[in-house]
Amino acid sequence: MEKKILSKINCFHCGDPVRSTLYQADDHDFCCLGCQTVYSILSSNNLKNYYKYNQHPGKSQKKKAENLDYLNEPKIIQKLIDFEDDEHTMVTFYIPAIHCSSCIWLLENLYKLNPDILSTRVDFTKKQANIKFRHQNISLKSVIKLLIDIGYEPIITLQDVVKEQKRVNQNSLVRKIAVAGFCFGNVMLFSLPEYFGFGRTDQQYSLLFNWLNLVLALPVLLYSARDYFVSAYKSLKMKQVNLDVPLALGILVLFIRSAIEIISNSGPGFSDTLCGLVFFILIGKWVQNRTFYHLSFERDYRSYFPVAVTVIQNDEEKPVEIADLKVGDRILIRNNEIIPADAIVLKGNAAIDFGFVTGESTPVKKVLGEIAYAGGRQIGEAIELEIVKPVSQSYLTNLWNNENNKHYDRQFQTFSNSISKYFTTVLLLIASSAAAFWLFNGDSSKAWAAFTAVLIIACPCALALSSPFTLSAALSIFDKNKLFIKNTAAIEQMAKVDTLVFDKTGTITSPNSEHIQFIGDLSENEQQKVASICRNSSHPLSFQIVNWLQVDSFSKEVSGFTETPGKGIQGIVDGDTIQVGSAKFTGNTVIGNAGSRVYISIEDQAKGYFSVLQPWRKGLSQLVNKLSEHHELHLVSGDQDKDKVTLKDIFQEDKMHFNQLPEDKLGYVSQLQQKGKVVSMIGDGLNDAGALKAADFGIAVSDDINSFSPGCDAILEGNSLNMLDQFLAFAKDSMRVIYLSFAISLLYNIVGLTFAVQGTMSPLFAAILMPLSTVTIISFTSIATHLYAKKNKLKNA
């Protein structure tokens, strides 16, 4: 009888499918011992409210925690903490598992689990927790161990120790907005009598309010708007015209005309329009600077490396910081740990996964005396190696530095900056023509009024707001659909893409083992035995079977292990002979189409087989068909061409390239760009880093967006790859919204200019028209962007 080891029951803690009824507590089912343990900890400390705020709020505990021995080293501890006095220590952790209100509640109640933890403050957007504790009673290692025990393992990498991450600080911009907003509100208040015509009845108060408005406009001009004048000056100095040039010109003319009218007592001036204009465009700038602080788009190799590695000295194991590793040091690398520097294998069966560095998905076996390059991940038993090159000179760091030291000039202009030079030229031409007309007719006062009015009313406020508000709304929609884009300008780059270059391993293939099914019948004990013998093999299918079985412990008694290339493996586990491999090798009968199957026999009794399906991403074929309608598609892979026949049905044969080195991928992207193509590179590993950097729009695909990914313009969650065509279409639609909003702003300008060129524009007219155009643009961009998201079937709420 055929049977899949699957269940429709979901884990009470994390929501993953439950494959066994082994783990239960309080009538709840759990997928593994880890999840059950977390529930027990919370239950015994009266913290079960954690489960009331959200359904399945926890994170799966199947992943084994990393070795924390390095946290016993004072030198490393001092680099991790934020503050320390005689009694207390404060430390900030990046915890990617933070995702809902239950997470915040639990972390801020850590003191109930350990009274020596005094307080916890959670920054939800940055996924950070600041913890204050008594270091005399509880160590940093114990704090981290507690976080791991309850399912909130912090990510600590070498880059955290070096602490050179670039942080976006918008405090200065916020202060400028606050000043502009304060002055704008008060100027509007002082201008109310003028709006309602009361100024003429009491000239004394009218004059006082006008002078107060001019005084309030000064900090807006000199402080809040300062950056626009600096940017305009630098732009003109380089003989270029950006959008800040007409903005700065409009702001300056507003102040000069207001000052002249108020000082000469010939009018109320335009202080309200000046303060409102600066206030709104600064808000637009703040919106445009929004980004995902919890994600890093500019990574270096240090965020991939662990903080420390185990060094063997005088037959003793000691954790040593990566920076302190020396040539000749003997290191111990356990299962799933990363080799930090080029080293020679001295002991153990080395089966190293270089997929992230080279793109080759098959683990490489290394014999004693062979070099294992930095960046590889050991799969299987622990091995011992001897360092032959410092970390800074290893193959991995050289590869990274060579690619990132290249300077790629994308020659990309945003729509606003592209249109600004024409806008400024036309604006000055209209203003000069209006002034010349009135001078020719002998009315110099109207010439001055018309010249300044044109510069005021046609100031590109709406244009300055349309891009940030549209693209910020689009940024939020992409975020909800698991595409995290670096900034708003990158969306404009994305909209122009006409050529897509895909990596294979980890990009269009799925790195998880959910593509394996077991047809047959295996008890819990037999699953453990099969996993224990497969663990001793370096064959890729053996790794996938072990990952899929997800047992919590392995049998210690494994003897007589043999591996026959091309056939299978066998050995004795707890007294039972286990055979894993082909049907003939295990004595099974092939039923139907064999395909990729791994058969299991225990004590010469057939137990069934693992059916290995193609590990392509869900909906890959349909995605490629949709993309090919409007884009040119290419595939470049560092892997061998073993899947070429299968992929011929998806990609064109002449556009598939295998066995590509990192520099080959980089060169391939550059060649396409030289042909005039706007290229998007979609990859995942360090071997794609150069191509991602050189491409017009680089997308790093990751099944865990919080883990290491190369420098890029966007990070795409693996499960959302099948929505790539929708993302690209939505980026183009977002640009359509900007074009339409620009057209709307031109209509307002035409209406305003008809009055401005006549020299009859009043301050009240400007005070009404400019905010009205601003509100119209903001409302239109928000509504239209969300409608386009709905059209492209993207989540937007």
C-alpha cells in the first residue's frame, strides 16, 4: 500500500505540518521536540497568552542552534555589547523571527523567565531587541541561550563584531520638517485676516502679522530648505540641471518678493506659500528615503562568516575570533559550519557544499591533503583542517573584493531629473517672455510681478511630490508581496528592464527538500535508522533524505558502512541491516516509471522508496512563458549541464550557458548591456555578486531574507519568484502613474500661468492653488497605485 508520510495537522507553535504524533502536550500537537519544549517553557512560566494574540506565532525549532562557545571569550563579548557598568549590561540583537504582536509581547516579558533580565525594548520595524541584564548573575551566552530556547535566535555574524554597517539617519530631515511645519502652521494663522479681507480694516495689525510671517519664513529658507540650495549649486557647478534647481529658484523668488512687498508695505507677500511648499516637499523627501532597515542590501563577506571558529591547540578545543586566525592553525569544522579561510583537510570525510560560492549544487568530496576553499559548508561529520591562507587573502574574500571594487556607471536618470532640465528652461523662457512683454508696454511693475509670479506658480512642487509618493506606495506593495526593494529610485530602474538573466541553483531551483515524497511505510524508529545511515553518505540525495526526515537524534551504533558508487549504501544500524539505493541494489521491484527514486530495504524487507521530483520553483514554466512575452530571457549557471535537456522545454537552448565562473556571469551581463539591453540579474550566491552589481537591476533570491545575500537592488523571497512578471508589470504601471500625475500638475500650472503672466496673481490665489495641486497629486498617486496593484493581483492592504 502506498502512503505518504504527511499529515494535515499543523504544529500548535509554528504552524508547520505535523508528520508524527510523537510530540504532544496539553492536547496540542507539535512538529518536533523543539516546538514542544518552547511551549512547555512558556506554559510553566504562565506565558501561554503568547498564543492568544496570533495563531501559530512561533518559529520552527527543527533547525539546530549554532555552537555558542565563542561567547565565553571576553574580547568577543566586548565587541557585541552596547553598554556596561558595574552591575548592568545592555546589548542589541537582530532577531529575524520577530514578525507579529505575540513576538513583541513575549520578548518584552523575558523578565518573567529570568528575573536577572531587567527590561527588553523591541523595535518591530528593524526586528531588533535591546536587552538590559545583570551580568553578575546571568552571562551574555545565557541570555542568547534563553532567546534560542523560546524560538528567537539572534543573528550574530562577523559583521556585527566589526560594526561597520551603514545606518540611514533621517533625524536631520525630521528636524527640518518639524521647523517647516511649525512655521507653516503659524504663518497660516497670521494670514487668516488677509484671507478673509480683514487686513484692510486694521492696517496696524496687518503690518505686524506680515512682518511676523517674514520672520517665520527665515528659518524655513535658511534651515529647512538649505539642502535644496546646496544641491542646486552643486548641480549647476557640474553644468547639469536637476529638479532641485527650479525648486530652489521658486523658493528664493518667493522669499525675495515677499520681503520686498512686506518691507515696502506694498503687499502681504507669499510667506504662507513658501512655508507650505518647503513643508510638503520635505515630507515627500522623507517618504522617498524610506527603506527596509532590517534588511541589508550592501553586504560583504563578513556577514556570511561566523563570529568565531574552533581551534585545536594542544589537543584542546578553543573558540577563536575569525580575525585572530593564523596560517598553520588547526581548526575543527562541524556539520553545516562554514570554512572561514583556505585550508588543507587533515582529518575526516570532507563533503563540502560550495553552492553559494561557485553555483555548483553538488557537494565536493575532499581527500586528506586537499585544499578546501573558504566559504564552503561542511556537510556530514566534523573535519579538521589546517589554515594555509589568512582570512583576508582567501579565495572567497578575493572573489568578493574583486567584484565589489569595480565601479559600474549605470548612467541612470530618474524621470524627475530627466524632465527637470527641460522644465527649468521652459519656465525661465515663459517668465522672461512675460517680463519682456510688460517692459515693452512700459509697465515695469507688472514686468517684475509677472516674472516672479511665473517662477512662483510654476515651481515644480507637484512634480517633486508625484515620484516619492507613488514609488513609496509601490515600495510598500512590493514589501507585502515579499519583494524588498532598496529604495524608490530602484523601482524606476526596474520599470525599464527588458532583459532577464537567471542563475539556476538556488534561484529557479528550490533549496529545500519538499520535492521529496516517501511512498511506502516507515515507523518512527525506522526513519531514524534510515537517516542515520544516509548521514554517513556524501551523495546529494542522502543529504536531502536526511533533511526531509527531520529526525531529532541519530543512532549511535552504525557499523559496516559501505558505499557503492552508482548503486547505493548499506550498513548495520542498531543491529538491523539497512540498504538505500537503486531497486536492484536493495532488492525492490520497480513499479511503473522509475524516475528518480531511492529505495529502502531493512533486513532484506522492501519498505518503499523516496520519489525525488524536479526541484524547480513552483510555476517556473508558466512564469517563463509570461516573461518571454515582453522580455528577453537568459540562463547562466555555475552548475554542470545535467539539467540542460529538461530546461530546453523552458529556456531557448542558445540562451542557456553552464559551467560559468563568476567573472563569466559578470562579462555576460556586460555584453548584453553593450548591446543596449536594460538587464536584470536574478541570482542568489556569491558567484552572482559581480553580475548582480553590474546589472541595471539586481535581484537576490533568498528563501530566508534575513540570511546572507549579495549586494543587490532588491531581495526576493524564493516563494514569490513566480510573481516576477506581476512585479515587473506593476513597476511599469507605477511609472505610468508618475507620468499621469505630471500631466495633472501641468494642467494646474497652465491655469496658474494664465494669471501669472498678466502680473495679477494675488497671494490668496497662490495660497489656494499650490496646496490644492499638492493634495490632488498625493490623492491621485495613492489611489492609482493601489488600483494598479489590484490590476496586477498583488496584495495592497
